[in-house]
Amino acid sequence: MQELLMFLSQPWPWYVAGPLIGLTVPILLFIGNKSFGISSSLRHICAACMPAKLPFFNYDWKKEVWNLFFVAGIFVGAIIATFLLSNPNPITVAPALQAELAQYGISNYTNLLPLDLFNWQSLLTLRGFILTVVGGFLVGFGTRYAGGCTSGHAIMGLSTLQIPSLIATICFMVGGFIAANFLLPFILSF
Amino acid sequence: MQQQQTFAAHSTTEADIDTDIRLLDSVCVNESHLTHPWWHNLKYSLIGIAFGIVFVKAEIVSWFRIQEMFRLQSFHMYGVIGSAVVVGMLSVALIKMFRLKTIYGEPITLHPKTFNKGQIFGGLLFGIGWAFTGACPGPLFAQIGAGATVVLITLLSAIAGTWVYGYLRDKLPH
């Protein structure tokens, strides 16, 4: 038992995680005919809390409540993984990235996020605000505008051979490449 | 009226309008017409819990892994997404080939997506947000669970972004 826990506590390789995530597609279809997609949960929250008579939010969100149960599960699963199966070692990061981040004073590798950037105090710094608040806004606005996120387009959409999802996935990657390589060095230097 | 006829498969007018709205983005469609007590939804929470554990243990929700992906410094995320897509594709192909049904005996239905410019503009904007936050919508919930409580603000901001999209929808190019 102890050995199993030790084994599970190490970071899991991609060839274990990827297939498990891929299996979510048939599992959700089998247990309730649900198309895998996570960003819709944000829309349901809007529809439930502040529809404001906008047609986009005027639908029966209770029919989609499974999606909210699913994301609540993700939250609980993350707590279990972090506190019961915690990895005792610092996060391993590519040396090239470590060298780049060191220039901006980022050296904390204790969490999955750099706590030098993502903490309540940095929220009031320009770079913290851009990464947390502006970044979050773009995630919510962009996924809905695109009609899906990594799960809905890249995984569910590509699994069902949808060309629009391929276009969306390429655009996610292009946006990310531009932001990581050209915008972030500028933002982190603030 | 024209549009409502398209969805003649549904029995009531209310359901027609509902589906019409939900089909605006086909990710958000619940095809099951069966009604279950609320606790049946807990099975989705169980899948979510397994998903959340994988997210954290494989560091898919890590800001560092996302930066490595966009800088081509690691294969990890490409391996995760690539193998997930392969497994998803094979599963969907088998479901179609054998016309498999759900555990409740309903035929499994898949929804074709139609192209609109939103997939380009929205896709690019989301890509930027993904690199900034190191998270797509699912990982936001996981990052909070993993103890980065400030991501709660990122999540609220993402909900605000979704709302603003709904507000501006008619004015945006699609």
C-alpha cells in the first residue's frame, strides 16, 4: 500500500495521462450521451447567476447541470491529488525555461504555478494583474467566442474529426506561441 | 418558424427553442431526453474527480508545463494531448462502427460543428489567455484545488469574459 502511494505520488508520464483523458470521451457518451467540453460550465454559471435577459444566457441551464457536477469533481480531485498524493520534490522544469524565468526573479518551483507571480499580493502588481485578471478574461471570452476549449475542440472535436475544431486548435496554439514568446517576456519584465 | 422546423425531432416548442439556443455552440448540448433524479449527476462528479487527479499528477495544470509547450522545450503536453486525441478518435470510431448505446439504452449522438470566424478570433484570444494563466477552463478549477487560491480571481475573470462575450455576441464578427 505504502509503495503504491509512493508510486502514485511521482509525476505521471504523458502516456498514462493522455489515454486516461482520451477515455473521458467515450465514458461521458456511455454514461449519459454527453459531449466532453469544460468551458461550457462558465456559460452555465453565467446563465444561472446573471442571465441579464441576454439571449445567449437564456436557456434552461439546469439541463446542463451535469457539467457543473463535473467541474466540481475536478476541483475535489485536485485537492485529493495535491494533499494525499503530493509529490515531495520541486517541479522539474526545462533548464532553458528556468534560465529565462530567473531573469524575471521567478525561482519558486514548489507549486504547479510560480507562486512569485500568482499570489494575492502580486495581484496588485502590473504583471500579476495582467496574468491573472486579463489572462482569465481572455480564457473566458476566447473559449466562448471559439465555441469550445482544449477539451471541447482539441479533444472532443478532433476525436469526431471536425474541421472547425482543427482550425480552432491551430488558433489556440498560434495565440499561445505568440503570447509565450513575444508578449510574456515584455509583461514579466514589469 | 423555419428554424423550429429544423428541430422537429423534439416534442415541445419550449424544447425546440432551448435546443436552438444551445446548438449555437454544439459543445453545449444535452441530447438525453430522459429525466433522472439530481443525484444521478454525481457520476459526473466521480469522473471529474478522476480527471482532477490526472490533471494535477501529470502536471497538465502546471503553468511551467504550458510555457514549455509553447516554447517547444518539452514533449510532455504534446504527448498528453496527442495520445488523448488518438484514444478519443478510436473510441468514437468504435462507437460509430458498432452503433453503441448509452447505459440507459439511448443511441449515442454526436454533434457536427459548423465553421465560423469565431473559431479563429476566439481561438487566438484564448491561446493568449492560455499562455498567460497556464490554464484552460478545466485546469482553472484544478489549480484552485491544488492550493493556488488566487486563481479564484482568474476563474471569476473568466466567467466575466464569458458574460461579456454573451453581451457583445451580436456585434462580433462570426
